[in-house]
Amino acid sequence: MKVIVENLVDSKSYFTGEMKENFMVIYEKLQQSDAIFSENGFEEIEGDTAEYVKIMKDPGEECCLKSIKSYKIGREFKCVDDVLASIKEAHRDIFK
């Protein structure tokens, strides 16, 4: 059996103190790997890394954060700073 695993390698929070209550912007770097299980045991093969900047909202009484928008670095945006600039422009409503 083969399972794809994503391990969180790095995480940062942006715009702290600049956003309306219950909103946050988080950077995540994930290491993807394949976990292969067999009769002989377990083997993990490292794959690519993926980087995202996510806009999250804390819905309050519910138990987990809600993803509002996720931006993958390397596709439309070449770096974190490009995404952050876009978020400031496109999501003005979540800022104080």
C-alpha cells in the first residue's frame, strides 16, 4: 500500500496586528513523500516540496480554521512577497 504524506517543514504568520479579528495569513512549506507499506515493513521516499500562502479564518466556536484562499508559490506567484502584495490588494476587506 502507498500513501502520500505531507510534512510541515516551515510555517510563518504574516500581517500580525494588521488584520481584522479572526483572520490570519500563514506561509507553509511542505515536504511531500511517499510512504510505502509492505509485508517487510515501511519505507518513506522523499519527494518535492510545496510552498503555500493561505488566508485562514477562525470561525469561533467551531474546532478548526477555515481556509479562505490558498496561493501556491511557483505557479501564478514566483515568491512569497508577490503573494503578500496580491493579498493586500485583493483582500482589503480582511485588513483593519
